[in-house]
Amino acid sequence: MFKPLLSFRNVLLPVVFAAYLFVGCTGTQQTTEESQTTTQEKTVQPPSELDRLVPNPITEEIPNAFFNAIENDTRTMSGEPGKNYWTQWTNYDIDVELLPADTLVKGNAKITYYNNSPDTLNALYMELAQNLHAKGAQRSSPQEVTGGINLHNVGLNGDKLSQMQSRRDPSGYGVNGTLLFIRPKNAVAPGDSAKIEISWDFKVPRRGASGRMGYSEDNLFYIAYWYPQMRVYDDVVGWMTDQFTGTAEFYHDFADYNVDITVPDQWMVGSTGQLKNGKDVLAEDIYQRLNKAHNSDTVMSVVTEDDFGSVTKSPESGTLTWNFKAHKVRDFAFSVTKESKWDATRASVGDLDGDGDEEYTHINAIYRSSAPKWTDGAKFTQHAITFLSEQTGLEYPWPHMTSVEGGGIIGGGMEFPMMTIIGDYNNQSSQALYAVIAHELAHMWVPMIVSTNERHYAWMDEGTTTYNENQAKKAYYPEGPDYDLNDMKSYLQITNTDAEGPIMRWSNHHYNGFAYGIASYPKPASMLVSLRSLLGEKTFNKALHEFIDRWKYKHPYPWDMFNTFEDVAGRDLDWFWRAWYYETWTLDQAVGNVSIQDGTTRITIEDHGQAPMPANVEITKNDGSTMTRTIPVDTWLEGATQAVITVDGDVTNVVIDPNKNYPDTNRKNNSWQK
């Protein structure tokens, strides 16, 4: 269904006039971070043929539930968490076994769920993501049908639960697609906890969860979305109960994990969390190499082809149990590989504890000989973690970062705390491999630390991550192309078409995959580039860092991000959020008439689009000197569609937005040459 670009109901205020703004320029270059325009004369002309459309504030778009959170002092209109802010907490103690020959995962868990909210919980909800692969499941794209997850036992607080036969049953559990519902005999009061015991198994799909997990050949398993996981209960909407349908991703609370992973010997395990019994499972020489590599600034080989068959201990039982512990993470995933190489090093992450000493995290790259480009995997991972720790203003907090090659399961990449699975990239360049590693590692900050709701607002993590990825690529390939501009061009290809949807549309509700992709990745990344130009790099970086710092290990909503940027910048940016996030408006600024009279050049700048933005104009004079003048966005917000800049002397060249910081849909009318 086509949604018109312009709607006059509850969206726009028509302003039935156009104004000309005259700006006198003396030729002195402005040197402040954010260009200023000195208004010498302003006159209002008769109405233009094109009425100016001015954005409404976004207040009307913010749900009442968000204002209720502000009323309850869990959030604020400044973008900071409120004094009463809370999140729920979970401890997971899990035993899991992978049987590669049967492509089967078997697990049992003891889960302690802590109710830190002020609410009494009459029900508990968990996610069964593997039920995406159950027969009859709601899906946004075709998936392999494996039967989904099989629950063998569900218990609560020491009592075994039965599957509910009626809504009137006083206690029990029920399964609806990817949602597990538990009704306790006694509600979980504020400050109380619930102890859940559950066992399950499932057949591993070859390319599960839309290519985010699975197995390849007979030597690689990547296990994710594999255990019953507590759904988020937050201060805005309460329980998050949306189905996982395969496209829009996840929303998780933070937890501690103690996980025992049992696999056949000579299969190597990489996992979220810190390996606690490496000496018990790894062959002695491999264990020593690993320790040496993790204390080295250069990449070292831990496992080579010569080590295949003697990587681990070989007990009589034929299996080994690897123990991993993870603190304050929102998910848990692991890889199990046979005949894979293992490279390792360390990466500087800054000063984590504030003692003045440089800190490091361990870096691992696990890949098969069939993926030769991955010889750079550890080096790429090392660089990206160090760069992103500085870029985000927050040091990488966990004990390791492991990149796993997953050709045959995935083409691009998928992120998990401390872990990522990425394609082999055999048919692409090394630069492309670095790009996807940098992208997935940037997700360690959003949503793995700043835990956004990806199922509703994929743009919050994917857009921010795409922006940070581009900055990492600039650092690694300084002679490379303009990565920000390339993403802007990707976004512009959908503008002025029936296909585009607004950024703020819920991720699962986009009308087509193209709209979802653009609204989640290149457009929000381009909006951050535009915001950087609008606010100035120093202010923008301060706001981005402040947002990450305020909302680390918490659950921000879009309006927390918007409010933080406004708070740090000291500016009302409602017009920006409205134009670029809530609508599919476009920018089209143009150089109109340029004329000289009595030694003064008059340059008319026209605004043909719906999205208002400052017009940064570079002017070259007859003597070769250049100056930059900015028509402030307030000019267009006041209803003008044209503004005039006056310059002493003759002018030979005029260019709007010469650095291409804003997504103008028609660059052909952005310049004039004498």
C-alpha cells in the first residue's frame, strides 16, 4: 500500500506564504565549528506559488506509555534514565549437549528470574526462537521446518507444571509460536524471584533463524537461539510478547550465564563468556599457545592444519564438557568446529577500571582452510575492537571477542555477545570482510550494551552500527572511498518511490524487504552523518557518547535518543526527527538566479523539497577566493522557500553542500558556474 509523502492530517502545518531572506556577505570566512549566517536584512515577499509545509512537533507521535514512564520517574524528557529506572535480571545455569552426527541439541536449565520492577507479575513470558522452524509457525520468509523446540519438563519454584488446557487453569504453561507463557500459582511480587527448571531438545536447522545459526558440511555448528530465554519486561510497555518471525531481530534483558557445553572430543568450542576450564579440555601445547597469543600484540597461530586430530584432550568417554561463564550479557551463543584453524592475539581497549593502565581483551578468529581471506580475521577483529572502543567513548568490557567463519550458514554476518558468525567472503574482497567484521563488532555496543528493541526499532542498532562501521573503515582504509556518501547514495535510490517506508515504522511492519533494509541501515546511518554536520562534529560526538553512556546496560527507546541529542546540543530538533524519521520527505535545495548589480552579486537559494535543512553554500569569487555561508534551517521553518545571499563583487561559482553532508535528491541543481 502506498503511503503519500505528504499528509495534511495530523502531520503538517501549511504556511501560506513564502519569504525571501537577504543575507549580506563580506567575504570573511566563518571559523566557528557550526557555520553562522549574519542576517543584515529580512523582508517578506508576496506568497509564492508553492506553499511551505512546516513539520509538526513529534510529541503527538510519542505513545502514552512513554509519558507514563516519565510520570513514574523511570525516564526523563532530557533523555537520562530517571531516578526510579529499573531493569529485570536473570541468572542462567545451563547444561547443553551437541550431538553433531544427529544434528541435535539437548539442554536443561535452572533459571532464576528477579523481579526488580514495582509491579506484581501474574505471568512470566519466555522466547522459544527455534519454534520459527515449527510446522505452521508465523514467518516473514520461508524457513526450514525441523519441528521446532521440544519441551520435556517445565517447573516453577520446585513444582512441575503441566501444559494449560484452559485460560482458567490456576497455573501451568502454554506455547504460542515462539512464545512460552508461564502462569505461577503465586504471583511474583516486586523484589521477589522465580526459579524455573526446564529441559528441551531440537534438531539444528541447516540455515536457522534466517541464516543466523545452523551447521555447514560436517565440521561446523553455530548454535544460537537455542535455549528458552526470558522475554523483556520493561518500564514502558511491560512484557514484550511479539512473535519472532525471522526478519526483525531481538530484545533481551541482561543476565549472568554459567554454561556447560558437552561435545565430542576434537571438536573445538568458541563461546560467549570466559572459558573456565581450558586446561582440562585443550591439549597442553594448544593451551600454552593460546595463553601466549592472548598476551601478544601480533597475531599468532593457536591451531593449524598440523594440529587437526590433537586439538583437545581425548577421554575414554569420547566427549568433553567446556565451561563458560558470562557476566552482564543479553544473550549467549557458541560455535563447535572440527578441523578449523584458530588465530589469536589481544586488542587494546583503553583504561577500563580507571587506574591509568592500558587494558586488553582477547581476540580470536576461527576459520576453515576453505576460507583463505580469514587469515586476516584476527587482525581485522583486533583493529575494529580497539577503534570502536574509542569511537563509541566506551571501552569494550568483556574478556574476549571471537569472530567465527560460517560459510555455508551465512552470507553476511550476525552478532552475539563476544561472538560473531560471518560468511567466508571467498568471492569478495578483503575490504568487504573487514567491513562486515567491523559492522558485527560495532553491534557489541548497540544492541549488546545499549540494549534496544530490535524487533520494533531495528534502525536504532543497525543505523548506529552502520555509521560506526563506516568510521572504522575510514580508519583502516584512509585512501578508500567516501563510505558515508556510499550509504547515502544507497538510501537515495529509494526516495520518491512507492517502496519507501519511514524509519520509525516498526521493523516487522514494513511493506517490503527493500523498505525495511533502507529504513534500518543506510538511511539512519546517513541521518547521523547529517546530524554530525548540523551540530558540528564535537557536539555530535559528545551527544553520541552521552547516549551510549547513559543507556549502557539499559533499554532506551527512540525518544531517549532524540532527547539526549537535544539535551547535549541545547537545541530543539523536533523538525529533524519529524522530517527524517517519521516521514519519507526529501531534500532538494537548488541554486536559483545569480545576478550582479552595482558591484553586488545576489544569489537566490531555493528549497524545492519537503525536508528542511540548513543550506551550506560555498561561493567562489572572481579573484579565486572562497567563502562559505549558511542559510539557517529556521529560514525554511518560518515558511520561506527562497533566500537571497548578497556578496560584494563578482562571483564565478556557487555550490550548495559541497561536502555532500546532506541527502539532497537532485545534485544537478546544487551548483552554478559563470
